[in-house]
Amino acid sequence: MLTINSLVHLYGGNAKIQYPDWHVEKSHHSVILGSSGSGKTTLLHLLGGLLQPSQGEVSIAGTDISSMKSSALDRFRGANIGIVFQQPHLVSSLSVIENLMLSQYLGKGRINKEEATKMMDQLDIRELQSRKVHQISQGQAQRVSIARSLLNKPKLLLADEPTASLDDENCEKVIRLLKSQAELCDSTLIVATHDQRIKNELKDTLVL
Amino acid sequence: MTVFSLSAKNVIAKPLSSLLSVLLFGFGVSIIVIILLTSSFMKNEISKNAAGIDLVVGAKGSPLQIILASIFHIDFPTGNISLEDANNLTRNRLIASAIPLSLGDSYRGYRIVGTTKKYVELYNAELQKGELFGMKMTVVVGANVANMLGVSLGDALASDHGLSEGAGDHAENPYKIVGVLKPSGSVVDNLIITSIQSVWEVHGHEEEHDEQDVSEVELGKLGVIVTREQLAEEDITAIFVKYRSPIAAVQLPRIVNGTSNLQAASPPYETARLFNIIGVGVEVVNILGVVIIILSAISVFIALINSLKERKYELAIMRSMGASRAKIFVMILIEGLILTVIGSFFGFGLAHFGFGMLGVSVEQFEASALFFVEDEYLVFGGSMIVGIFASLIPAILAYRADISETLAKG
């Protein structure tokens, strides 16, 4: 499902980070564990095609994305990769359901309101659908952002520090939610975090 | 959902800042358009009123004043010339025909012009009802005069001496209205027209009738028949001259100005001079309009840059959801264009509305809100280019944003 091979990233100055080779099987939900500054967010961005690697390759479901052109990469990312960021960053001029439809529009080029509604049911946010983004709570916004990243049934679901500011109870809830939703959508979940609590919930661990 | 609808939603999401940009842009555009409309309209009016008049000859003084007084009826005449001098001049073979004008009286603010029937023909004015004036104290009134004063056929007008009200009157010698003219869109609409003999009569020179020569002579080119006494003693204000050949344009003004009491004034030359004088003011107001448009472009620019700052995570996330750089670029560009297009439509609407209002409130200014000028396309095109430039830099910034760096921070 996911393979990284002699991956190297050079930062703006002369700092360089070399990642160990890693392979993740389909549906083997995994965690990238590392303290802050260890390059886990960078790795996540490399996996998600938000960043081009300086050396080495990243291949997702048999496609090498490390040498793709920018626009082809945008299309590939839209169709195959969902990303949940630490902050939800929903588009503030749109309502909740429009945010979901935006993801469909940008990822697949077409809108399916039925699927969006189904996804909202799955995440229990249906009643928020016509609210503006500033009218919902932080927790609800996170659910919307999870729904948004899963809507196009991505092969790979990446999550960056989804539990950073949560207490134990909510941490567990969120991680279980991510796992169950990824399974429902047939996606492979990879979480980048420094949060040791997550380790036990997921199968593979890459320690940086 | 389309890129356009996304842009539109972003514009609507910030109503106040969008409104400010639209208002500023609109005012800038409307100032330029209204100046354009007014000056084109005035040029139109002036050439319409001066058409068919090659040269105006009046008493020595400012040629511009002669033009303003005798063609546009907005200034005071430079003085009078004797009928004899005028007649002697018209004998010149360079002159095809001439129309005499005697100004100086008015009725409730509307000027009375003593002239010949050829004056009415010059402006292609047609009768709405009644008949043209005759020799004896009869007048036709322009359409505006009839409307504004509520006068009609058969009414008597006691003229005021001078061109403003209350300067003493000729109550003992009233005119009678025998005709009303159709609206013609020229100065005639605001005039009371009578025969030149009637004006002389009002000023009452005929007490010394006896012993004088009452045999009549015809002054061919001026188109009037007068007594020898009148030819010797009466004055007129100006004559409109029609040249026989183009060469007259070179020779005749020199001949006229060489005659001690006469002054030649060429309508095209003097109106060009007038526009040069007004032109400075027009230029200043135009520059003001351009400055406001540029300010508003800067406001659009700042509004977009600010909203980019606020939305940088949103935009990065849109990229992460599969939006290409080009799509983000176009979205920001359209946001700027929506503001400038709405702004300029608002500006055009405001300008035409204002111009129409001017027509309603200012007399002698028959403007319509539907008066369009070709150059408005240029103003629209120019304002679009300004709008594109104002949105271009924000769009390029959004295009070049490093999404990974942005998302790593937030």
C-alpha cells in the first residue's frame, strides 16, 4: 500500500533528514511516532504529496508520487489521499455541507450530495449541515474535517497530531473514530504524533 | 459548485470590506463617466447650435463674448453695430448670405431675439402651432419658454429692458404671441423670436418720423426691407455670416477687423478656445477620478491580501484536497474581478443616473440618463485592466504559496 525508499528531505538551510525505509500493508493502520522536531510532519507531507522529496521515493498503491509533476500530483492527492490536520481549517465562507461538497468538487471534479449526507450521518454531524463554520464547536469542526478527508474514499488517510490537545477519554474516542471510519471507507490510516497513548491502538509503528 | 461560485461566496462572506471596495471603485468610475458624458454632450450641443454659421460679426470686443452672446445666448453682447455698417459689409462678394440679430431685451429671463425668418430656418425649428412672427410686434416662442412660462397663442408679453428681470420694462409696447415652436433641442427652445423691426419699434425711435425719408430699400443679403431712415439710424447687435467660398474664411475676418467698429468671431475657433479653458477643469476632475480609481484598486488589493492572510490555511487545505495552483490563482483573480466589475457597473449606473438628474434639474440642459458615448467602452475596459492588476499580485502570491510550510505551522 505504502512504501518509502531511501527518502531524504533537505530543509531550506543545510539541515537534512533521512528517513528509514518503511512499508505499510493495506489496512494496517499505523503510527509515525516522534518528538516534536523529529520530522514527522515533514514525513507526513512527503507521504501526502504536499512536499516533493529531495531524494528517494514514495509510492502509494503502486504509484510513485515522488517524481510527479505538480498538477498531476494535485489530481492524485485529491483522488487518493485524505489528510486530517491538527486544526480543522474549514473554509469559513461555506457551510458545513458545502465544505464537504468542496472536497468532492476539488478531489473528484463532481459533487454527490447523497454521499456527503451519508458521511455526515456516519459521523453524527447531519444536523450541522447548513451551519456556517463559525457556528460549530471545535470538536464538531474536527468531525467535519474527518468527514471531509474521507468523503472521496481515499486509499490513504493521513492524520497530523489529531489528538494533541485532547484528554485521555477524547483521545481514545478520536482515534477509534478515525480507525472505524477509515475501515468503513476502505482506507489505510497513518497517524503522525508524539502522543504515546495512540501507539497501542494501531498496528505498525515507525519511530523517528 | 464552481470556481466562480467559490469566489462569489468569498466576496459575500466579507460584506463590509467588499462594499467599501465596490463603492470606491464605483465613485471613481462614475466621476470619469459623468465628465465624459457632460463634455461630449456639451460639444454636441455647441456644434449643433453653431452649425451653419461661418462667422459672427459684432461690435468691437471679445470674440468669445460675441459667440457666447449671439449664438448661445449666455453672455451679454459687446455692444451694437450700425445697420449701415452691417449692410455695407454684406455687400462683399465673399458673403453668400447673412442673418441680422438684435438682442438686448428679455421677458421673465427668456431672451428676445429680433431677427429674420432665416434664423428660425437655420435651426430647422418647426411650428407647433400658430404662425411665424410678422413685422408688427408679433413673436414666436420656443418650446421651453411656452412650457415654463405657461404662455400660449394670443398672450401679450411686455418685454424687460436688458437681459435680466427687473431692469425696467417696455410695458407700453407689448408683443403678441402668434406661434409656438416644436422642441428642437437647440437654443431656439429658450428664445422668444421676433422681427428685427419690432425690436426697433419697442425702443421707439419713430417719434422723429416727420421730415424723414420713408422710402423703403431692400437689404438683399440680410433679407430685410427697411426705410432709408432706419438704415441710417438703427443699430443691430450682430450678424451671422455664411461664406460664399472657403477662401472667405481667410480673407473676411481680416476685412471685418479692419473696419473700425466691427469684430469678427469664428464659432469653431472660439468654441475650441472655450474648450481649452474648460479643458483644464475637465482635466483636473478627470485626474481626480483616476486617482479615486487607483485608490480603490489599492483597496481591492489590500482587501484581497488581507483575506489571503486570513485564509492561507483554507487555501493550503484546498490545495491538499486536490485543487491545482491554477485553480487557486483563478479563484483569487475572480474575487478581485467580481469586486471591480460590480464596482464599475455601479459607477456607470450612478453616472448615468446623475447625468439624467442634471437634465431634470438644470434648465437648458436636456440630458437623458440614456445618453451613451462610445468612449465609455474605453472607461470600462480601463477599469477592468486596473481591476485585473489589483487582483494579479494577490493571485500570484496564492499561486506560489508553499502549502507544506503553511500547514506545518498550523
